[in-house]
Amino acid sequence: MRIGLGGIWQETNTFAPRPTTWEDFHRYQLFEGPELVASLAGTGTELGGAIAAAREHRVQPVGLLFGAALPAGTVRRDAFERMLRTLVERTRAAPALDGLVLSLHGAMVVDGHADPEAEIVAALRAVLGDLPIGVTLDYHANVGPALARSTDVLCGYRSYPHVDMAERGAEALRLVVRMARSGARPDRHLVKLPLLTIPHAQEDAAAPMRQLLAAADALRADADVWAASVLPGFAYAETDRLGFTVYVAAGDRAARRARELAAMVWDRRAEFAAPLVSPDQAALAATAAPYPVVLVDVADNVGGGSPGDGTALLHALAHARATGAVAVLWDPAAVARAHEEGGASLSLPVGGHSDPRMGPPYPAAGPVRRYGPVSYLRTGSYMRGQRVDMGRVAVVEDRIGQIVLTERRVVPFDDDHLAAVGVRPRGARAIVAKGAIAWKAAFDGYAARAVYARTPGYCPASVDQLDYRSRPQPLYPLERDPGWEAKVSAALSPP
Ligand SMILES: [Zn+2]
């Protein structure tokens, strides 16, 4: 048996002005044909998990095309169309496939393509007819009925920070093999809730997601249930698919089970809130033990598409006379200057170049270490085994601590990126983490505590700070009391 593997993956922040280009995919992850299987085998990614499961089931994994880019602005049409064309061509040319596993995000937004993930599946469905297609989705997927209808089974992550990608890929492969061998297909039901939630209120270990994920897990424990997901979605991707999704695939009663799970989500809608402090209050927390304290730069969330060069917390740390901090900033121009100028120490303004609203440049000064192009292997729980390229790096020993300047944007989902340039966050007093929850995969094991700061950026902590041009209405909490049941529950007929 042969199962094709592919996908196009990005979390798109439509409020971030910098578009995502083909180069961004090419630079981060873009694999075709046998290279896909060779590169992703053994990694903690969705397709890495699918490859491992394929070998266990004596199934041959056939690499098609997989492209992923770091979260950023809207994907350019030509980038998407170029990858989709290759994916379709390779699927058509592949020798006799028995099914397909795709790794998609679910919150990708592409110029001129209203529902790109649904389009990917539809294009491949046109080649493969009724062969089984399984899709993995990010926890932050904004799923619409078209994707759920054209796919035989959706397997959404059930962790945030995301550490179950390989498990979901393995699950999708197992379900596709089961469908291919038995000819059976589950009934599927999607409920779209008019509910908008922010990332730092979606942690898997905290209420309400902990209880909602447990309820989905309890459903999945039933032998008759093939898949059950509660996906809180991504508020920063403006599409008509915006909002919370509940999905159940089962041999029987999928609709009833999905509606019951959705009712549970709706009952707890007011719990999706989390306390925040000002950057100054956050910096003050970094001047008293226990250490290290994680200062969470919620809005300049690199993994949510913000650039990662906001300086609000650096200025606040300097103002509080804090020392011993570790902070990473994306600043290719400062890195270039540090390399050109030479000298054992330097003083230069860093960060704050993407958007004046994200703080003025911070005046960094002190001894500097320079690194040529740095790449590292992820060894933690997030995408273990994946190689990441940071470009050139300069580390400045500033009065507030170590400021790591990188040529490429780096997500704080591991601490390997710090180890690669001799920075040890365990011994720091404060760690500035440009993310909402995903940093926990890296630092939660040894952080003494975390303080969430109301910083400026493209992932603001409150959805009423977002200027949506068009969005589904109503959406709680923007509209206080929408009803949901009658109009948004969709039964999905077999593809
Ligand atoms: Zn996500």
C-alpha cells in the first residue's frame, strides 16, 4: 500500500503588513518527492509522525510536496499557486496511491483564494477520486465547512504549546490506512461557534481548554469515534472562517456528539480571558526572586505572525534597572552593523524598525559576540529533530542582560536557539518570550513564574483592538450575546 504525503502550512496574520512569499517557504521548509520523506523522517512534525506510522503499518510513504513558512502576513497568490501546482502534478504522477495524508494549518490566508486549505484538498480530490484523504490541522485552525466536507477525516492538534504534531500525523495515517483497507468512512459533523478567543487564554493545561480537551479525549476513547477536535482558532486571520470549531468523525451519532461538545464550549465562553500587566509592571517583576521569570511579550508573538522586533519590554527593563535578562530580537540591519563595525564592544539602536507602534529602537551597548550563519537542531518537545536557520547573530552584553540579535526571525519554542550562541536562560533573571503560550515548550520546565505583559504588536491581547474589515457576525465577545445553534452546525455528506 502507498500513502502520499504532502501539505502547505502557514499560520497567517492578516494584520501583519509583511506578505509571505515563496522565498519564505523556500527558506523555512520546502521539500519535494523522496527528499520530503528523507528530511522529515524521525522529526516531531506531522509528516514525521505519519512516516513513522507508515513504516509500522508496512505502508510505503510517498513524498509529494510539503511547504511551510513562519507565521507572517498574507500569503502571496503566486507562492500558493506554485506549490499547489507542484503538489497536484506530483500526486498525478505518483504510482498508484491508496490514500493521502496532508499536513495543513487551517488558518492560512492567501490573496485571491478564499479558503486555501479547502482548495488544496479539492484539487487533490479531483486527481484521486474517492480515495481516503486525512488532514492534520493546527490548534489555531479556522476551519470552514468546505474543508471538513472534502476531507474524510480531520485530526486537530490537542496541545498548546503544540507538542503532539507527530502523534496527530501518525493518527491521520492510521485512519487513512483503515479507510483504504476497509472501505469504511466515518460520519462527520462540524460545528462552527461564533466565538473568538485569544492565544494566551487557550493553554491546554488551564481552564477552560483543559476541560474541553478532556471532553474531546473522552469521546475519542469510544471505539466508534474516529476523531474529535476542539479547535479554538486564530483571531488574527481575518477570514469568513474565523472562530471556534468543534469536529467529530464517528461511525454513528457524529452530529449529536459534536453538538454536545460544542454546547460545552459555549457554556464556558466567558472563561477565555487571562490577566495581563503593563510592560513596566512586568519589568518590575524581573527585579525580585524567584528567578527566572518569563516576561511574556504577548502581542509581539513571532509564532503568531508578529515581527519579533518590538522593544517595549527592553525599555521597561532598563527603566526598572533590571539586570540578567535574556531577550531575542529580529534585527538584520543591526546584525549587519555589528559584523561590519568590528570591535570588542559596540553601541547601537536595536529593534523597533517594523512598526513605530511597537516601541522606538532600544539603545543597546556593551561587549558583543558575533556568529556567522547559525543553524541548530531542535532537541525539545516542539518539532524535535528539525533544523532551524537563524542567519548571522550578534549577542550584546547590555546593562539589562544579553540581547540576541538575529538575521532571521526565530520562534521561542525551544531553548536550543539560545544554547547555539552560548546563552543560558536557566541562569537568567528574566527571559523575554515573544509568544503567548508556545514558549512553555522551551522554558516552562525551569521558569520560576511567568508574567503576561500588555505589549504592542500584531497579536494584541484583546480582540477589540483589532480592526477587522470584514468578519463573520456575530462573534462573542465582540457581540455580547450571539446565539449559535441553529445556523452554524453543518452536517457533512460523504465527499
Ligand atoms: Zn498554533
